Amino acid sequence: MTLIDLLRRTEKMVVDNSPALMTAVGVVGTLTTAYLTGRASFKAAKAINIEEGWHQTQGEDILTSREKMKLVWKLYIPAMATTALTVTAIVFANRVGSRRAAAVAVAYSITEKAFDEYKDKIKEKLGPGKEQAVRDEIAQDRITRNPVDSREVLITGTNEVLCFEMYSGRYFQSDMETLRKAENTVNRQIIGDGSASLTDFYYQVGLPSTKSSDEVGWNLDHMLELKFSATLTPENKPCIAVDFRVTPIRHYYKHL
């Protein structure tokens, strides 16, 4: 490996890990600033005491605040320097993180749009009946790969129909009436407020929220529409697979 290759790899590593490196600099800088400030304060107090003691022996007045500042300000230069470096590192890390998050959001939006176009084209080519059959097969494959005996079934009420929520991969008990009612309630919220999150839907069917359910949802351009598939678990138990015709989108609230 040549020196140029080594330098290029080092540069790439620094760029790729810049937020973590800057965060580390910020943490170290904070601790260093606290130490330097404490040490400077100790030295400043000692210097002021010596100077005031000398003034008292000469019968002079004690030092004013301005005179004290003039006497000790140089002691705080190292602490001020590390403070400036720490603030710069934190701001830089935040900017890099924000830019990368924005890039991920754009990539997600492009992928989401391409996927929706793909689904629409499949439906156009196959027709509604065959498209639904494909959905049913996908749902059946998902449930077969995730047998109910190995997963927790969430009890959301007294209903006894087993359901599988495709987006989060959770089993729960509900029925068609409850699911349709939840769909209508969420869509009324969208019409009234302009948007609703996936958490709002989960609340209506009695499911707990997930780490990402507050981050995605629907709006007036993309309203909630449930899709159902009748499937069987590997144990031959009837199961309703619940999916969304329009996948909940990120930044759904920004379309208001």
C-alpha cells in the first residue's frame, strides 16, 4: 500500500465517521474545559489574594473588579480556547448529522415513490383480481415464515379472530368490524386535522406503538386504506392479514 492510498483511506474513514469523531471531541472538550476552568479559578484566586495582601501592606485600597479581571484574564485563555473548539465540534457534528438524515429521507422518498409506481403497474398489468391474489400469497408466505406459536399474540379485546399486522409483523386479536371502524376513525382525523400517524391507527385497534410509528402516517394526499387477506397459519388456524394499500409515509405532517 502506497502512502497516497493510506492517506485516502484515512481521509475516507474520517469523513465517514466525522459525526462520531466530532461528538467525541465535544465530550473530551467539555471535560477539558471544566478542568482548565477549575485550575484557572484556583490560580486566579491565589493571584488575587497575593495582590490584595500586598496592597494592604502598602495601605492601599483593595482591588476593584476591573483590576481583578485585568490581573487574571490570561489564566482563562486555555479554557476559552477549549470552549471554542468544543462548541465548533458540536455544531459541526449536528450539521453533518442533519445533512445525512436529510439525504436518507430523500432516498427513502424516492424508493417509496418507485415502489408505489411498481405496485400500480403490477395492478394495471395483472388486473385487480390477480393483484389481490399476489397480495394474498405474499401475506400467506409472511405468516408461514412467522408461525403464531413462536410469536406473542396481543390481546386487544374480547374478539377472537387472529390477525397479523403486516407492517410491524405482530399478531393480535380483532375482527373486521373493529378494523373498518379504526380505518374510518383515522380517515376522519385526516380530513379534520390534515394528517394522522401510524400510532393513531394502532391506538384504534388496541396495539401499542412502535419506535417508528410516530414517524410515519397518512395525509389528505395519501389516506389510510386497509387491505385484507384471508390466510392460514402453519397450524391451520384462520388468520386475517392486515396491510395498507398506501404504505405510511415519513414526514406525512409536512404535506399540510
